[in-house]
Amino acid sequence: MENNTNETKMTQVAMEIILHAGDARLGLSEVIKCIEANDFEGADIKLTEAKKEITIAHKAQTNLIQEEANGVKHENSLLFNHAQDTLMTISSEWNITSNLVRLFRSLKESK
């Protein structure tokens, strides 16, 4: 019974991570549209919203990792591995996108 409970928890946490990371990715797509429109205020807002989603996903991941560090054993889960990979990828996309905002803002201001 406990193993099934851990599997269910792993699935729930994995889906939470994927959901919030996916929402962050959608927000980052909006940031690119804002850059294209020279709407840097809008880009900043969307970046902040995306970062909040990434933070929620990261907290879900961290809570599970802390449980394991405290002795709660979790079975390896391909879905959880995918969720972690997705989160890491979106975090990298956030870093690149925030640098693009900075770069294009600077180019606009130098004209």
C-alpha cells in the first residue's frame, strides 16, 4: 500500500512540475512577442509571471527531494525524471529570454 502511495505522490508532484513549467514556457513565448513589439514593460511582466511558475515547480521538486533526504524512500519514476528535465530546460529558456529582453531593450535605447 505504501509503495502505491509513493507512486501516486511521485506522479502528482511530477505533473505539478510539468504543469507549472509548461505555463512558464507559454509565458516566455509571450515575452518574445513583447520583444517583437518593443513592449519591454509587457516583457518584464511576463518574465516575472514565468519566474513565479518556475519557482512553484521548483518548490514541488525540492519538497520531494527533501523528503528523500529525510529518509522517505521514493521509487525511481520516468515521469518525475521527465518533469525535472522539463523544469531545467524551461529555467534555461527563462535565462536566455531574460537576456534577450535586456539586449533588445539596450539596442532600442541606443538608437
